[in-house]
Amino acid sequence: MTSIRIHQYLHDRFGGFVSRFPSFSYWLANRLTTDQFNGLPLTLLVGLLIANVMLLSEVAENIVKAEPMVSVDHWFTQLLFKARTTRVSSFFYGITWFGSRYATIGFALLGSVALGWQRKWRNILILWLSVGGVSLFVQAGKRTFIRPRPALAAYYPETGYSFPSGHSATAMTLYGLLGYWFIRREQRTRNRVVTGVAATSLILAVGFSRIYLGVHFLSDVLGGYLLGICWLIVGITVTEWKFPVIVKK
């Protein structure tokens, strides 16, 4: 629906308000239009970004104040620890690699090659800025909250602090962006669905592997996901935003 039709609808329903605040009415109509990205799509993304930041802040506050979430963290870690088997642990040890530094750099390079082949230079820049940005925020979060890892349940030794989970945050941003770009480019519905399911499954599997292997708590992974979604939203927004073209006279 175009902004003109939305404004007309608002005028028909709320004529007095529109006449009194015409500038706000036009602004609201532009925010709700579906014929351009900076209308309803951008409005929804900004709303989702704000909601994610608020949720991330709430999770962090719960950790600092040692509220019930911390008890749930320890209970869930012990539950998985008692049910852990060697075969399943080996499987998730392989899965967790997809969120590692080496996998992140490797898949970012492969993605850059594919994007370069398509001459999508802007997307390459967005990819590296998003991955680099989420990594910096993860390190800032770890140094701010200084949360110890659940060392007694760890399947293998891991260094650094626990909150937020860098594997989860990076996987959400990296595989989320690559999946989104492939879906936007692909025409076949079946391929788009398969890509979406595959990317989502990998992201969830990486996060769960961190808890199952005892190197992160549940809230660490949740915080990583929320942080990763924030950078994913930024990446999608910059991808879709149409910058004005400056015509030289």
C-alpha cells in the first residue's frame, strides 16, 4: 500500500487529527507504506532492534543480580551434563566448530568470493563490518560482565569469559546474513525454504552445542543470539537501504 493511500485512509478515519497534525500524518503514512523499504519494512526492523536491545539488557541485568535465570542456567547445564554421551558429544563438538574463529573467517571469505563473483561489493563490506562489529561487542560484553564459564561441566577446556556466547552471536550474524542474501537472490520457493531452514538449524545447533558441551550457560547463548540478531538487523538494513544518487551537473 502506498503512502498516499495510507494517508487517505487516515484522513477518512481520523480527519480531525490529520487536519490538525498534517506533518505527523504524512510521516506516519511514510512509515507504514509497503512499496518502499524505508516504510513498513524499516519500521518493523527498527522495532525488532529496539526489542532485542531491551531483551539483551534484561538478560544481562538478571545475570548481574543473580536472579532466577542464573538458577535455570545451572539446572539446565547439570541436566545436559548428566545426560551427556560420548557419541553425541563428539557430534556437537563438530557442530560447535561452525561458530569458531576459523570457521567464521573461512565462511566469510567464501561468502566474499561468491559475492565478488556476483559483483556485490557493497555486500562484502557489510559482511565484514557486521562480523567484525559483533565480535567487538562480544569481547566488550565479556570484559564488562566477567562471568566465569561452567568449568566443572566442560567437555573440553575453553578460555575467556562466558557472557555473551561469541559462537552463538557470530553464527547468528554470519549465517543469518549469508542465508538472507541467498534467499533474496533465489527465485524458487523450495530453495528459499531449504536455505532458511538450513541456516536456522545451523544457528540453533551451534548455540545448543555450547550448552551441551558445558562451555556456556543457557543465558550466555541467549545473550549471544540477541546480540547477533541486532547486528543481523543492521546488516539487512544497510543492504536494503537505497542511498540517494548524487547527480553532478
